[in-house]
Amino acid sequence: MVTRTRLAASLLVALVAFGTAWMALRPGVAFWDTGELQAVGPLMGTAHPTGFPTYVLLGWLASVVLQPFGDAAFRMNLLSAICLAVAAGVTVDLVRAMTGWLVLGIAAGIGLALTPIAWAIATHAEAHSLHLALVAVLLWLLVAWDDRVRRVDRAGAADRDDRTDRADRADRYLVAAAVVFGLAVGNHSLTLLLAIPVGLYVLAVDPGIWRRGRLVVGCVAALAITVVLVYLELPLRAGPFRAALVYGTPNTWEGFKYIVLAEQFQGSLTDPFGELPRKVGELVTRTVTQFGILAPLIPVGFVATVVRRPRYALLTGSAVAITCFFNASYVNADINRYYLGPALMAWSWLAILAAVAVELLAGLGGEEPIEHGAGSDLAAAPVASTQAGLIALILAAAFVVPTLFDVPTRYAAVDARHQDDAGRWLDHVLAVMEPDAVIVSWWSYSTPLWYAQRVEGERPDITIIDDRTRLDENHGGLTNVIDANLGTRPVYVIRLDRNEVTQLAARYELEYIDGHDASALTRVIRPRATGG
């Protein structure tokens, strides 16, 4: 009965999270990285650094399983909504495990689902949505292992066989956590920032784990095998089982290293110890934007976590500190999505703060403090008085209600249902370009073009030459590509760089189709005549 109640609560919150994402879900293809992931997933191709093989493999599976729900682009968007549902549902039981209060878990799960960055990321194809889900599962497994290890320790040596059996069962959770960590590494390199926090947590829970060679080897092997298996997708799909869309040359050692180590983005981390007051100020602003009036309670929640769940505080506190420190100095087009893990952890701190408040208030009311979370069995139901339960319900509502009041504003900000600009642009461009055309585009426009051609099978006669294509296929510079095709095929350009736009206008006679310069769809007619 208890297990069914827990499962029902988690599923209910997962459905709420999925429903909110569904209400705001983008209807189809998009520009930028979203367009690439919408193409790479169904094709089981290789994506830009770091390759995201876990996401690509899961995306391929989702594109097959979710076929009744719409086109491939929509199915990849739908995958993000499912990931948010998983993260919210798992958060329910994670919090329940640490506090003993299912109602506080429900509040934290709903709060996470309605946090602007989590809600927004669930509306379109995005590897960070899977990162959030995997982090939630990883935390749940680590806490489950922690609680079971402590239960084994309390059991003593009265029944050695029973103790050994319990220890083996507890260890399975740590091995499972190693597998999930490996999957998360294959999904996004942000996971590497969790390596030190997870290591500290493991040592705090079991300081003598290094003397347990079998467990250590098992965890290392589980992690290594998982990482190797998912990253094999890159060379295999770029080599002997080549996909229709491949970024770079990950079938060579240099190309593989370039993708996996994200060498393209080296230099994006700048001056990590500089301008610290400004960075702290930006972090505070970002926190207030995401949590509203609950933001000031987050540090208090962390203090409560240190008191109540010190090992979990070590894990999540160090993870939040390292992640935020990294993010503050990392140049990225949408850095908010890098804070999804800290947002989840902050909600767990708030829930633990509420649990401490329940115990204090119940004690003030003449009742004994309630021992729920410290060593609780994840499958056990908390035994609580009616008064304590009522207090927990009130505090859960106090955390959720401010978020609910802000839902209309947040929904308006994340609503992507009518964002079909990429789809409309594709319909127009594919209709305008002449047969057997060449288009020299840049990333934002290349990705939806790839999707339309290689996933949907539209306009196979067109050659799409992206800046990445020019490098991988040795086409040379922009004008080299144009000159090689001009006179034999229709040539179109879309360029971002203003110097290139100026250069094109000076070198060629152009027909501006969608604008007044080559930053929008433009046809190259012929070279300009030179004076004699």
C-alpha cells in the first residue's frame, strides 16, 4: 500500500509536469541547436561537441516509439517534456526519502516542474532536459544507497548472513548510480562537474570503501563500460554505419577527440576569478527570477540540510558551488540551462527546511520531534501525528502557492506553441530555391534545412553547405564554394558575418530575396564586372 501511494504520487506529479510542458510545447522544427537535435536524433547521427550520444540514442528510440504523436521534430520536442516529467516524479520520492513527508516531495516536484528554466527547456528538443532527469535519478540512487548503508550499520553483526545480504543489496544502488553517471556523461559534459561532489559523498557515506575492492571495481567498470558503449555511437555512425548527418570526423582519433573534448569551445571559460562581485550579483538575480519570493529561503534551506542530512549537503552544496562557479565564467548563448541541476538541488533544500520546520512546530505544540528522514527506508512510510501532518501540508502549500500564483507570467514567457517561425521559413525557402541549387548557410539556418532534407526527405536536389561542411569536406572559403558552383548551379547564400555580407555585395551581383543584404536568403547572380 505504501509503495503504491509513493508511486501514485510520483506519477501524478510527473503527469502534472508533462501536462505543463505539453501546454507550451513547440509545434515543430526550430533553428539553432534545437534544429540539429531534431535531425540528429531520428537519424541516429552525430551532434556538435560533445556529441551527446546518450541523448542521440534515446532520441532515436523516442522518434520510433512516439511516431503516433506527430512528425520527427515534434517527437523530439515531446522527449524533453517526458524528461521533465521524469525529473519531477523522481524528485517527489527523493524528497520523501530524505524528509519522510510525501506531501513535501509533491511540493518540490511541482515546484521544479514550474521553475522557469526547467519549464522552458521542456518545450523543445534539448539535451539539458535529459541532463535534469539523469541528475534527479542519480541523486535518488545515491540517497537510496546512503540510507541502506546506514540501515546495514545499525543492524550490527547479530546475523552475519543477513547483514551481508543487505550490504550486497545496498551496493547495487551505488553500481546503478555509476551507470547513470556514465549515461549522464554521455549526454552532457556538465556531468563532469559532479565528479568531485559524488566522490566526496561516497567517501562520507562509506569512508572504508577503498578496502572493498569488489565494489570499487564494480562501480568503476560499470561507469567505464557505460561511457565507452554510448560514445561508440560517434565513430560507428560516422564510419562503418555512417548516418545521414555527421558533425566533424569522429571516426578518426583526432576528430573523436575534437568532438568529445569540445575543443571547438576551448577558450569559452574566461577569467574565472575575476569580477566576483558582479558574478555573485548575477547569480542572486538569476535565483530570484527562478524562485521568486522563495529565493531568500534557499540559503536557510541549505543550512537546514547541513544539520539534517550533512552528507547530502556535502554532495549538493559542493555540486551547486562548482557548477555556479563554472557557469559564471562560461560564455554560452543560453547559460540559464546550465543551472538546471542547482535548481533541482535548491528545491530539495527547501523541502528539507520545511521538514525541519514541521518537527520544530510539532514540538512546540507539545509533541515529540518526529524522526523521519535520517535513516529511513525508502520503502517505509513515515509515522506522523495528525498535527504534524497538517503542519507539513500547510508548509507544502506555502512553498507551492507562490509558484502557482506566478504560473500565468511564467507560462507566457515559456509558451512555444505558436513558435513556428522555422517551419514557415523552411516552407518559403524550399519553395523559392530553384532545382539543383547550392545554399551556403550558417549554423542557425543549416540545422532546419538538414532536418527538412535528411529527415523529412524534402528537396534532395539541394546541396546544403554549412561552415562546418566547408571544413569537413575541404571546400575552402566562402567565395571558393560560390565560384566552384556559379554558372553551373543556382547559388544562394545566408551569412551572419557582416564582413562577409559586405564582401559578397562588393564581389557579386546579388538578388535579395528576403531582405536587403546577404544576411537573409540571397541569390548570387554573377561576379561583378571589373574595370579594364
